[in-house]
Amino acid sequence: MANQSQAAKTRWAILIKNQPVRVLLVEDSPGDVRLTMEAFRTTNADVNVNVATNGVDAMAFLRKEGDYFNAPRPDLILLDLNLPIMGGREVLASIKEDDNLRTIPTVILTKVEEPADIVSSYQLQANAYLVKPVQWEAFESLVRSINDFWVTQVQLPQEPA
Amino acid sequence: MNDPRSGMRSDMSPLEVLLVEDSPGDVRLTRDAFINTNDRVNLSVAVDGAEAMAFLRNEGEYGNAPKPDLILLDLNLPKIDGREVLAAIKTDDILRSIPTIILTTSAAESDIVKSYKLQANAYLRKPVQLDAFDNLIRSISDFWLTKVKLPRQGGRS
């Protein structure tokens, strides 16, 4: 159910910050990229989604290396576990070991539902662990929950000085 | 509802939430909001940091305390401060996997950044208005207790 006052509050918060909320989606499946972007578009048009299709690109984006020298710092990272070149577990460990990057909330969004992966992701300090639903309605509902919690309610950190 | 493909929880045992909060008014508001939102939540309360750590480590009278699925932690607490509790949780190999969410009146950017550095799972500000408070608890319940895979789904350690 849409909540007018929350929606107004979100818009107001975005106006104050004068910039959209930036999400980095690290995902190699073009289908899942498309679904996630469509779900965000219908949920909150003020969310700006960037995509990295493997772990090496994700780290280059976050460290503003090479082609990504101008990349914005994301407010939130959605990270798949099974990725080519450099896997999601390694990306998560690299983010959380980096003093500058570790404050960025990093949410695992994966098809993997192995108990060992859930526990080890939390041990590596993933901020949350989500399993991609197969059904479109459930996927859209998941993105709506992500938006409602992380974009509307949470106080996101600014870049450490 | 419990179709695993829908991402819904199939295990129907209670969801253990530990609220670390010294204000009786805020405890009451949180408890009422959870009762209205999610009847599977079993809310335990610790009123200061020392009690929270004893609960989490099953010390003294907390020998039988359940392992929380989620911790809601105020920052300004008597005895052991919330920042210290957070640091103690996140440097403990057993406790660090428990999602720990800061729920505080502090809006100081330094508190926000420091909490994320210490690996708080999220940082929330307590709204002053009652309906905004209810919305916040509903959002926590919807995201963390319905959508998220909690560490318990990897088996209790």
C-alpha cells in the first residue's frame, strides 16, 4: 500500500541531499539486471541504478579506477554471489576490509540459498542477505521492501572524511 | 504462503528480537508496534549495555536466553554504551553474524558513520511521531523478518 507521507518524506530527503539515491547492482545475468531496474523504476524513480557485471568491474567502479574514474560513490550495493572473474564473496570481503568502502551498506541478492553461504556472508559483514524470488510479483515486492527500508527509513552514511 | 520459491519463511518458530533500550516509553512503543505488525516476534528487552552483553553471552540469570535473530540497539545507554555494545558484538566470532540495527534519536553524522564502520547492519532514527514510529517498525518487520534470510537459516551456532 502506498504511503503518501512516507513518499513525501523520501522526496524531501532527496531534495535536501539534492541528489538521487545511488545503487550499485553487481549482477551478471542480463535478465536479473533488467528485472531489478524495472522494479526500481516502478517503485522509486529517484533511485539511480549503476550496474557492474563482474567482481573486477565492481571493485574498479568502487575504487574509481580506469574507465570508472568518474564513478559516483554508491549509497547501497546489491551484490550477487556467483559472478564471473571475481566472485561475490571476494567482493564482499574486499569492501568490508577497505576503510573507505566498508561503511557502504552491502546487501547480498542471490539465487544461492545454501545455509553455509548465508552464515559466511553475515560473518563477512554483509548488511543483509536476500534470495531472488523466481516470480515477478515476489521480485517486485522484494525491491519495494529494499526501497522502503534502505532508501526511505535508513540513515545512509556519507563518505568518511 | 510457505512456498520456498516465494522467498517466504517456512520455519514458523518465533522470531527472537532483542531490544536494547533504556527508555520505558520507547520499549512500550516498540512492543506495541511489533504486536500490531508481526505476531511471531518474541521481544526480549535489555535496559543497559551490560545486561545486553550478559543476555547475548548467556551469563548469570540469562543462562537460558534465546539467541536473537535480530538486535535493535539504542546508542545512548547506561553502564555500557551502545557504541561499545556494537563493537563487542561485531568483534565476537559467534555474535557478529547477528544482524544489529541501531535505533536511536541521534542524528549526528559522526554517529552514523562510526556505527557503519563498526559494522552495524543498518542505522535508523527514532521518529518522534507515533504513526512514523509504527511505519518504521512495520518496515523493519517487513524487510528483516519477512524478506531477509537470517543467519538462523544457516543453522543455529
